Amino acid sequence: MTENRSAADIFRLLADDTRVDILRAVAVAQYELEEVGSGAAVLAFSEIYDHVDVENTSKLSYHLGELTGTYLRKSEDGYSLSHAGERIVRFILSGNYEQPEAFGPEPVNGVCVFCGENALEASLSHQFFRIDCTACEQQVTGQPITPAQVNTRDGDALIRSVKLRSTEDARQIRQRMCPECGAHLSADVIHVSESALPDADPFVVTSSCEECLREYNSPLTYSVVYHPASIAFHWNHGVDVTTRGIWEFHEYVYDGLWTSERTATDPDEYEVVLRHGDDAVRFYLDSTATVVRTERVRRESGVF
Ligand SMILES: [Zn+2]
Ligand SMILES: [Zn+2]
């Protein structure tokens, strides 16, 4: 983490209605002015003055000076939003600091990874999207969700958006990029011995971001689902994995069609096999869950 300035100083800059209005006005003016392909719009002092309710130009000049360097960038032509300015103003405009509307419980496709029952229900709990099994009363998955994601959709559309976000996140995580902050992720594979998870896949990939401290965990089998070899393999079998939710993969692990095993130690190596009918795709992974090789295999004499 880089901590040149204190977080308190940075947030103190925003404890002022006029400054928040300035950031909002810059975003609104950019939205109205922006020409396609022109890059980030730069607003002249006078344009900002026209959009903000401020007593006089010297007051505006003072506030712009305070915001510049952290929330605004200044060039010869005027002002534009910095990365922090972008993040904070989008956060404010989207209302993502508000409570989301209520959602669920709503029945969803898929089986429970613990008991195999087709009894899954989606709901929101403490601003988290979660899926619970009504048969064995265990939570089968939980994912962060934004209030704007909930407030602009309902029912199926909301569930589709959860699948989309987790697909996009998984793609970045597999390639060691933190979906939250963009930093490099480290990854480890751990064996979960005391787990209620099916024996077919007792390994979990844990990816950590040393910058924003987010941690992402995924069963080893699921960590390769959006690898191009898996996408192509499933596509050939009429399944588009990119539109599936994580909980819709449970049946494959529960039925033992998707498996993982450790094939070497020091350094550790793993094999993941995803089966469909008489075909399978096999992934060879190193100790950081990086796919080093894949191959398609066909069932011969009953085994893969
Ligand atoms: Zn269950
Ligand atoms: Zn991060």
C-alpha cells in the first residue's frame, strides 16, 4: 500500500458541499460535452463556474485548488477528473452508498453442492447476494453486489448481472489481476481437508491482493471454467459456461464429473478434469493454479 498522504486528509477534502458539487458538475458537464473518441474531457474554469452554485470566482478558485492533485488534474486547458475523482464521483452519482432495495428469496436453477438437492434460493443479505439451499439450510455461494446493480434491475435480470460480474471477475482473477483495484494478485492452492465440499474437488485457490487486501477463493475446478479450453470444450457440447452462475456448476462437482487432484509435490502440481459425456478436457496446473497445458481426452474402456 502507498500511503503518501493520510486517508483522513484525502476524505477531509470532500467534507464540503461545494467541492462535492464541483466534482459532480465536472462529471455532468463532461457527460454533456464529451465528443466520442476525444478522451477525457477537460473543462475550462468558466465552464465549471457556470455549473456550480458558488458565490464568486475566487471561492471557486480556492476549492479547485484544494481538489487539484487528488480529485482533479489541471492542465493548460482546464480541469479533468483524476482516478480518485472518477471513482468517488461515479460512486456518488450511482448512489452506491445507499441501501439497495430488497430482493428475494427467489428460486434459481442449479443444485446444492453439499446435498445435491435442486432447492436453491437467491436473496440479498447485508448488501451481499447469496444463494442458500432450502433442503440442507446451508449457504452455497455469496457474492458482493452494488446497490445500483440491484436498484436498476429486477428478478432474472439481476441474477444475470450477478453471473456476468462473477464471470468477468473470474477471468481477471485467473490472470492475476485484482478486479477491485487492478493490482497484481498472488495465488496459492490449499487443500481443504475438513470441508463439507465433495471429495471430487478438495482444493481451493486463494488469491490475495496485497494492495487493497481483497481475497478471492474458488474451488480449483471452478478456477479453470473460463479458461478458453474449457469455454471451447463446453461450447462444443452445447453449454455456454460464460452465461452460467457459479452455483450452476455445483452439479458437475457433486456428481463427480469435475475433479481435481495433486499429481506432484515440491513443487506442487495439479490436474483438473472437466468431463462431458464421453469427452473430457484436462488441465495441468502449477503450484499457483496457473494452467500450463491442456488436452482433450476421450473415454476409452470406461476411464478417462
Ligand atoms: Zn443442500
Ligand atoms: Zn486489489
